[in-house]
Amino acid sequence: MSESHETIIVGGGMAGMACGLKLRDAGKSCIIITETIGGRTCYNKQLNMNFGAVFYMENYHHVKKILTHGPLLMKSYSQVMCHKSKSDFFSAISFRMLKNLPQLLKFKIFMKKFIRHYEIYKKNCESISVKEALEKDSFIKGLYFKTAQQLILELKISRAGDDLISQFVYGCTGASVEGLNALDFCNCAQGLVIPIHTFSLDEDAVKKKLGCVIKDSVTSIENIKNTYVITTQSGKQYTAPNVVVATPAVITKTLLDLPRIRQSSQLISYLVKGQPKKKYKKHDIHVFSDTLPLIFYYHRQNAMNEYELFSVNKIDMETYFDSYEIVARKTWSDALYVKGDIILDQDLGNGLYIAGDHNGLGMEPAAISGIYAANQIIKKGL
């Protein structure tokens, strides 16, 4: 026998959680079927570390309602060292960066314009599809179909881009500016002009808010006589007229037989205890050029000898530490969907929706896509 529900959400990442909370707030019943709560935040309570997303931005309005607020990741640029190559590294507060000041000011002025447009765009994406929202704002649409490198050249900020901006974005994505579109680039670069915070995830509290969360893995979704039949790895079946597939894009592609998705970056996250080499001791945060495998190196707050490292490939720890112990490691073969200008339809018709970071990079766009799906279901019931 199958269980019948009004709405089934497949996946418990930021999109699935935001969708479920929106439906619950509207008095709509739903269940979430997921292997884990939190998805690619991948918060480990015992180690107090996120092995996926590291921080959220001050303007992540929906994400802030789900995550547990933490301290500022970066209190001052003096904490940051930039690595252009193995031998070329410098502080973000230095004479070299002072020469970049005119370009950085130009970028900051542009980012103020971007944030104004982006806030409106994000709000629109709660009630209309990404495709429709892009059509409402030519500025944002232009960024989606432009590469980050093209934007850097148009703004004439190549030197500042190479020395700081692109390194910060590489630290967020593991993708070079040649592979990113300008919208995702600007989305990540907001962290240079607005506060960014660390966070944790209280899984029990989130589960309580969501209500019914079933720990299982969905293996198939079928539409039989206008009702969706969902089969899980445990062999159970669930039916509903509404289904929101809020899984990583590669899983969504398989479940729904989608023709194509944006390409993903690969990332490896490490928690390391050790004694860093001299050039890594003075600064708490290190960002790197996309010619290097390491993308982000962070001295954990209130921890004498604990470091979080993120890389695109397996790294030799002896390059960065005099002595070390790898406490934990997580490999993401499909970490972030960052390459290409494909826009997936979010409403596939007949009560089937897609939610996630398929069309926009980051936790907040993923959450908004879940809210969009929830709003469509709420509208149907009016």
C-alpha cells in the first residue's frame, strides 16, 4: 500500500527546506523524503564544521530563517592573504592592493547597482519563474548571458579582478571566471561588499518546523493517471498530486530524464589540525588564483591549530603545513552547478516542480526556488 499526501518534496537541502516551511506556513500539508537534512551545507555537529557551504551573506533573507547565526567570517581585509601563484602572494591590505584602489572603487559602485537590481530580481523569483524574472530586468538578464571575464573587461578592472575579486569568487565556487556567468560572479562577489557570517544547522529544530521528514532515497517518480507515484530505495511508495524535486541537479536530471543541466565543479573539503607553514600563519583567510588547486584556507575562530581547507583536487598537505592531521574530509564530485547559461523550467506542469541551485548559484537562490514551487502549489489550492 502507498501513502497519499498533498505534496511530496524530494530532497532536504536549502530548496526543499524552504519549500516545506513555506507550505507549512500557508497551512498546506507536505512530507519531505531525503537522505539528509541540510543537503550540501553538510554541517557536522560533532566537529562544528560545514563541509559544504561555509558562510551566508547578510542579504540571504530566507536562508537566515533556517540556519543558526554565527560570527562574522571576515571582520577586516587585514585577515586576508591573496595567492596569485605559489611564489606570488600578498596581503589584501598592502601597497600592491593600494594600487588597485581605483578599480576596487569602480567595482564597489557597480556592485551597489547590482545589489539594487538583484534584490528586486530575487523577490520576483519567489512568485514567477527565473525565465520570467530575467525578462523583467534587462540588467540582470544581460549578466546571466555574459561571462564573468566579459564583465571584468567591460568594467576595466582586470588587475583588481586578478588580485582579489576573482580569487574570492574562486574560493566560493571552485570555478574560474572563464566558466562562470557574470550573474553568478556578482552574486558571490557580494561577500566583498556586505557582511558574511559563519553558521550551523540545528537539524532537530528544522525537522520539528518541517513536520514529517522521511529518511530515504527516491529511486523513481512516475505520473500515473495524474497522480505521482514515488518509489524509494527502501521499497516504499508514496503518492501525491504535487511533487517538488529539490535534489542536486545531477540527481534531478536522472529522476526526471532531463536533456541537460549546467556543468558542475568538483570540490574537496578538509578539516585539519596542524602547524601551518610560515606564509600561512599571519592571516586567518587565504584565497587563491584559479591556477592553483586550493581555493580557500581558513583558520577556524577560537581554535589554535584547526583549519578548514577547500580545493578542486586532492592536495599535498605538506605544501601548507609543517605538521598536520586530517581530521575529516568530504569529496563532492558535483559540488556547485556553475558552468553554462542553461535555464531549466521550474514548473513542468501537472503539479511537478523543480527546485534547487540549477538556475542560480548559492543557498539563497536555491531557497527562493523552493519558495517559488511552494507558491505555485498554494495558488492552485485557492
